[in-house]
Amino acid sequence: MRDAYYADWGFSIPDFLANTAGASIPLVHTLWPRTQAVGFKLSYWPSSQYRNYDRRRATDLPSTRYAIDDYEGMTVWLTLAVEPMLPARLQSSWPDWLGFAVGYGTKGMHGANVKSRGREREYPDLPSAHPEFLLSLDYDARQLPAGGWIWEHFKQQLIWLRLPAPAVRVYPDLRFYLLYL
């Protein structure tokens, strides 16, 4: 919603479609329970623009004051619970808590290209914005042991957060992460 207040970052059809799809997921999961094998998660590790806000701001480098605006620190994941998708005879051979995820993130959000720097700033020495795509293992919090109502509520919140796991960045280059946060 905040983007609507900025001339360079107003309404866009792709944003609207992504927001509508994201808001529809709980409804789809309720109406068609088998779709719960596919989900979305978010992971976050503060970028240097956020971690070094005061120092970067003093030198007029791009900086991010609020974590919610730290897009470079966020990765959005499409997750797949593998076990329910397997044929019945193979389900017992796959751990029910282990799945796969495809991640999307971005770097260089305040780089050299016009859209990322805005009209007022130029950062010719910084790289332009580019996407990152990752493949990773994923943990299904729904498969954690049962407990009381507080624990069950906590597990329901965990299904939206991607816990650290091994990952491979496949674009823009190949890179292995022992634990991608």
C-alpha cells in the first residue's frame, strides 16, 4: 500500500495480480485440501543496506531504514511437500517433513538502472538490479510432533517462514549455500 504514495512506485498490474494470488491461497487451501502440498514461504536476512543504515546514509549510499522495505534481504519461496505427491507405495520411503522449494530474490535494487535509483540519484558504480533464483530443501512444520493448542498455533505460524536449509542458487550464477537463511 505504501507504494501508492510514491510517483515512481505506484499501482502496477503485476503487483496487483501477485497480491491477489497471495491473498487467495488460504481460500484455495481450504476449498481444495490437496493443494496444501504447494505453499509459499518467506525468508529474510538483513541486507547491507539495512544493517549499515547509518553509515550508508552518512555517505549518501543507498540505504534501507525499515526491514519491510529491505527487498534485497527477502526471498520468496514456492514450496512443495513431496510425500503426498508420491505414489502410495513410495510414500513410506520419503520423510513426510522434507520437501523442496524454489526461491526468488533480488539484488542491486538501488543500482545503476533508472528505476532502481529514482530520478534524483545516480549510482554508476553499483550493479543494476537483477533477480536470483534458488533451489532448496524445505521443512514442513505441519509434520512437527503434536502438542497443546499453543504449540499447534505456533506450528501454523511456522508454515509461512522458511527455516534455514541447504540451497543452490541457479541464477545469475551457480552457488551452493550450506544454510540459506
